[in-house]
Amino acid sequence: MATATTIQYLESTDAVTGASLGLTPSDRLQVETFLFTNTNAIGGANQTLTDKQLAALDVSKMTTDTSGGSSALFVTTADFNSAPVQKLVVGCFAETVTVVPQQTVKVKVVVRGPVIGVPAVGAIAQGQPVILDPAGAAGSCASQQNYDAAVTAPVQEAFGFALTAAAAGVVNVYVLGKGI
């Protein structure tokens, strides 16, 4: 599951061909592969994991695997109001995947680096720390400062920082990659 980039090329042009590479070589984006299982019964509803939504460790796996290994391997859409609460944000989905009932698939998650267009709720200023929306918008972020100041929800540790101010329900976020 863990990957490493041992050599990073920080130039914007290819040293051999001179072709432009843009900024991608130096953006420090880290993507990890996790697993997701649609637990709906056969014939039930498909589940869709949406690109850019927040991904959380699937703590429901602890009921069948008390070692914690599965909880570190499986993700689900982050949701503050689900049962069990899925608020251990590890990053943002890097792709949209539709999963049929009883299927387990690999899904890519940005665990560190910039993510453009993360669903956002409420006002978020550039540079503010962001958390999973405690008001209940699954897969969406909110300003940590807005909630901590109002003491309207349990305090959460930020998973990233806003690179832009929130506009039209989205914000660009730098995911911190804590512990991944």
C-alpha cells in the first residue's frame, strides 16, 4: 500500500528532450491505493465514491478485524453523521468509482498535496485549516476556525489548509498527509 518517491525531478523541462513538463514534477502529490467494499446485498444499490470528496478510514472494519489491519486498508466516504462515525480523514478520492453490491475495489486517494475542487460548506478563507464538515455534508470540508470559534461541534484536527477561498461550494486544499 505505501509508495515512495526516492528521486524527485524538480525542473520544469525534460533534461534530455527539453520538452515542457509543467509543474507536475514538483507538486509533491502523493496518492495511495486503498480498498472499498460495497456492503449492500446482491441486487441492492450501487455506491459511488466521488472524485475530490473526503475519504476516511473505514472504522466499521474493526467489528470483524480487531487487529486494526483492515481499518488501515479500507476507506469510505468521510461522514460525520454516519453510524459508525467515519471522520478519520486520510485525504480526497483521486477518482470516481461506482461499486456494485458485494464488490471490493481498489481506489486511489490523495493523501498529501494539492487537491483542486474539494466540496466545501460555508465560508472558508485562504489559508484556513479545514476539517470534515461536522454539520453533515458527507465528503465535504468546512473551516476549522468557524466551528472551533462557535463551539458548535466537537473539535477536530485539520486534515489540510485552504489554498483558495471557498467559492461556489468548492475549495482548493493542500492535504497534509498526517501519518500516511
